Amino acid sequence: DIVMTQSPLSLPVTLGEPASISCRSSQSLLHSNGFNYVDWYLHKSGQSPQLLIYLGSYRASGVPDRFSGSGSGTDFTLTISRVEAEDVGVYYCMQDLETPRAFGQGTKLEIK
Amino acid sequence: EVQLVQSGGGLVQPGGSLKLSCAASGFIFSGSTMNWVRQAPGKGLEWVGRIRTQARNYATAYAESVRGRFTISRDDSENTAYLQMNSLQNEDTAMYYCAGPVAALNGMDVWGQGTTVIVSS
């Protein structure tokens, strides 16, 4: 089974500053079709999780352009160009290549 | 409005059973793979399983932790997905979400509101 490892697990950030979260998979998530099968989710307290990025770098509908996804193969990064107060929550990467699907441990973003 | 509305959670004793429902509206449910995801208290997200569409033979897949105890099904005529949970254990206590891809090419961009399952004597 594919294992997803995120870092850091805690991320204190100053408002307006950039932030990045790393995600590493135990196997390559690059499909022969050229897409990387990794998604990024944000889970805010008291809400359902929301999809931010799919196929490694495609923003889901309604997601602000300050969020971007990058990487290929086994190493991926979620970047927030300028953190806003509403970005607080736990961020998860998830491999979408094969079953069983697997989430990373989660990265808790908080405002300094 | 695109939405998934969940029902069926509650308190159940260890060894008991419970069935969760996830009713879809606002999109073509029959064309979407449906997933179940859970979050135990103080823990991260855990993928539980998924059911594909009729075109893909309603294929199911499960996490190792629930395989053989949980069953996912769907009724496309009712636009509803189900999670049948048997032989429930304390470790199954969690918030359960259904989720699926609607507008996104991949990933889960529509989520239910979540329903709480508590396994306790």
C-alpha cells in the first residue's frame, strides 16, 4: 500500500506571509497518462473537508489562486502565496492513484 | 444546488451494526464514484472505501481496517449511497463523510456534512 508522509505537522505562519507543505509518497504517483494522482484537502474545524488541488496542480473550482500545487513522482508541495486568516485548518495530501487511498498525517496551519 | 446529505449515525454497542446513507442532489449521481472517509476523535482523515459507477461494474474497494466488516452500496434510482457497518468496534468511533468527484476531473470536490458514529457499551 502507498504511504503518504507530510511535513511539517505544525505550521505557524504570519498573516500575509507564504507557506508551504511537503508531501512524499512511498511510490510514484505519476501515471503513464502524465498526471500525478495526488490531491490536497483543507479541513477546517467544524466543517467538512474541501478539495483544494487535484491531479497535483489543478485548483478545484472556487479555490483562490494563492493556493498552488507542484511536484511530480514522489515529492509534492502545496504552497500558499500569502496566508490569510481563513486558511487556518489542517491540510492533507491524498494519493488518488490506487486503492486503498491514503491520506498524509495532516499539517495544522495556525496564525502566529 | 450540488449537495450530499447524510443520515443514519448514532450510538451502537460493540459488535453491533449501523447503516449510513448519503443522498445526492444537483448532479448526475449515477456518473460519480462515491467514497466514504472518516475521522476518529483527535486523529486525521482515513479513507474507508469507495464504490464505482455502473459503467465500472459498481466495483468496491475498502481500507484494510474495515474490509470484511463494512459494505458500500448504491441505489442510482434513489441517488443514494450507503455504508453498511457490521461487527463495529470501539475504534470505529468517528465522524463519517461521504464524498465524490462532481466538477473536478479527479479528487473529491463534494462532501456530505458528516455523521457521527459512536461505538460504546
